[in-house]
Amino acid sequence: MTMKVVTLEVADRESVTERALSGFKGKPQAARISFASPELLWKVLTARRWELLKAMAGEGPLALREVARRVGRDVKGVHSDTHALLDAGLIDRTGEGKFEFPFDAIRVAFTLKAA
């Protein structure tokens, strides 16, 4: 069984476009979710949202109450965080209304340069 890994990265529009074009040319592409800046990545991926992704990784579709139970938080707070992750494209919602993070592991990749 192959582990499904997603890479969260900071990349400019040109890099994302170049990778997409090479995908259209038949070159295999790894799963990636790109952010325009490190600040945006950290704004979307708060500590509590990381906790949700870790609890959901490799678990298949989960009801909101189950996600809240796994992280020991109230449903209302988990609801707003799951919707922020959904809006950012990090998790999916199934036809049955459950939430899913369709990966087993997360890799984070970005380079910080001197200003």
C-alpha cells in the first residue's frame, strides 16, 4: 500500500503554472497545495487546524462530531476550522456531508531568503 503524501508549499504563480503545464504534457505530478507566501500558509494553518489535519490524515470521511471528539474540542470551534480548511482546499466534503483529508501524510516545503 502506497502512502498518499501532499506537499504544502510556498510558490509563486509562475512556478505553479509551469508545474501545471508539465502535468498536461504527461509528466507525473505529486499532490501539492501552494500558498502565495509563508505568511498566508501560517494564517490558514493555525495550530488548531494542524491538529485537525493530523487527526483526519488517513482516516477517511469523518463526521464533524467525530473530528471534534478526536481533537477534544467543541463542535462549534471545529466547525469554523473545518470550513476554513475546506475553503483553502485542504480538506474535502463528501456527498454525505462528512469531511475528509485524503492524504496519509503532509510534507511542508518552502525556502526563506534574506530580505
